[in-house]
Amino acid sequence: MKHPLPTVVLPAMLVFLSLLYGCREDYFHTGSKPITDQAWPAEETKSFGFPVDDTTALYSFMISLRITTDYEFSNLYLFMNTIYPDQSISRDTIELVLARPDGQWLGKGTGYYRDNLFLFKRNATLPLEGNYRLEFVQAMRRDTLYGLDELGIRIVKESYQTNE
């Protein structure tokens, strides 16, 4: 007598794998930079470069940040410089909220590390073809911040604009 389990397991696995693959995001660009010795000096820049050849697309930008429970603040302010292909520069100030008012850490993880992902710009255009660079500097009015492990970016190509 055949065991009925394989006829149930195989379809269930196929459904699970298709859901897993369907939930996977395809990033236009992704990258991360370690924060040496979990200490980020105020003068140290974390830089990410990427090429753009489609100026009609919409892009969403995310910051990924891994911290430790030794980090002493509930937030992190960053200055972000965008350097365009023509070498013009724009600057944004970004606040990343890392803990609730009661001190409970946000993000994923248990134990010493917490991983956070922040959407900070949605459906933005990149108006020039060429190489872009995003530069991040911590802006917390401290010479060095401790308890930060890794900073990353994820850029998703969302859709195309229409001129209708």
C-alpha cells in the first residue's frame, strides 16, 4: 500500500516555494558597509554608487541598519548626500527610529543584534543617466557612535511613469 504523504507533501512544497519566490523582491541595487568595531566616527562617510540608464522609472529607497543592544539612543539621524552624474549634490536629513518610547527595540532579532529596514523615499525619479552616489554620515552630534554594526541600501525599481 502506498503512503499518502508524498502526494500531500509535494503540492504543499510547491505552493510554499511559489509563495516564497513570489514574495522575494528584486532589487535594482543593494549594498552594505560594515561599521568597523561597531563605532561610527562623525567624519566617516559610508558611500554607495550605482548606475542609472532608465530615467523614466520610479525608484524606492530603503536603508538597512544592524545595531547592537549596546547602542545608547532610540534613534539615529543621518545626513545623506546624493551626488548626481553631473556632480550636483542634494542633501537630506533622515531620522531612523530604532526603539519605542518605553525602550523596547524595534526591528528583527533576538539577543545582541537588531536588523532594521526603513523606507525613506518612495516613487522617486532619477533624472539623469549615469553614475549616482549616496553618501551617509551620522548626524548625532557625537564624535563617535557605538553599537552600530552595518549600514546598507536597497533600491527597488517600482514602475514606469506615463505621460498621459
